[in-house]
Amino acid sequence: MDMDASLQNPAGECTEDEELAFAIMQRRFCPSLITTKAWEGYRFAGLEIRITESTDCYGAVLWPSALVLCHFLDTHREEYNMMDKNVIELGAGTGLVSIVTSLLGAKVMSTDLPDVLGNLEYNVRCNTRGRCRYPPNVTELTWGQQLETRFPRASCCFDYILAADVVYAHPHLDELMDTFEYLCQDQTVILWAMRFRLDPENSFVDRFQKRFRVELLYDLPSLRIKLFRAVKKKATESNV
């Protein structure tokens, strides 16, 4: 099998990490014909998914961490069965993770900032219409704001919180932490993929581990991406 040079070690042999990274990136394909609307294709849940990006903002661009999370969900359906589960995605961006999770049978709430919602809703609608057990809901979520009003705990109980590449050098990491903690109840599982670029990402993980019990599911050095599973710590557990 030919491997992209960026995913090969100096000896030219594929490591386990590189093989997995290659399998994940193979999920993407380009259209064979040029169309009037640019899109990129992905294959998950046995279906073709077409994603339209917007270059106006970072939030409307698909990053590799989303592929990692989607690949994990698609290949671990027994252990992480999404059928009939209540799921919320933070920072949904182009919507790929929300789309794949919906195709796997979940009741999905796909969230992001107002300036991203138009493109997000377009992708979600085009790729889930007539394909899903439950039509996903696209809604605004600004981290740390109006959480109790817009997501009351009595009616918004989530089995899973999904996030891909939501941690990067921006001024709202405290609000992101508060949002994780507010939405995560005792039974909630967080699946969070992130690409490590700058020191703020490392320090955020350290802070995150004080509030949540964290397990590393994937470590992909060739992509600089890690996938974590987390649950909220009980009051009796030490935060030190």
C-alpha cells in the first residue's frame, strides 16, 4: 500500500499509528467531476456524505480531528452504540460529526456560533434528510452563555457530548470548560478529539483532568491528534 509521505517513518515502514491515520484519512474523497458548488466527500456509516465548507471563518472548515472522531464512532458501534442516544456536539463547524452520529441512529443537537449556523444547517439538512431515524436539531450555543435558560438540565439530559478541535488559541477556554461541566451529568460520556498545536491545549487538558476522569482512546502522533473519553468526577474524588 502506498502511503503519503507525511504518514511514513524514516525507514519507509508503516507504524500502527500511521496505518490508523491513513485509514482515517482514506475516508475522504474528492468529486470526480467539477460542479457549480464546491464540496468534499466522506464515507461513513456506509453512506456518502458531501460537506460544503465556508472560508469566511475557521468554524466552517473541516479539521482532521472530526475525521478521527467519526472513524472511531463508525468502527466502535457495539461499544459506543449511538442508536436512540441523546447527543450534543459542541463547535459542530461543518457538521460532519453531527451528521455521522445522526446516521448511526442518535438524537443529535448540533451547536455552534451564530455565524456558522447557516453553513452547518445546510450540510446537516442535505446529508440527513430521509436518511436518519431522528432529524438532527441545529441550534446556537455560545459557550458559557445562557446555559440554564437554553439547556435546562431537567429536559436536556445527554448520553454523549461530542467535540472535535474545539480547543485552540482563543480567549474562551474558561467558557468551554464551564460548558462541558454544565452539560455533563453523572451518566454523560464526553468523546473529544483535539489536535495539539500550542501550549494552551496542553494546559487545558491539565485543567480538564481536575474535573473529569479521562481515558485516552486514540493517540495519533502522525496527525498530532488525540481522542479522549471523559466522565465527570464525583464529588468524593480528589481534584488535586
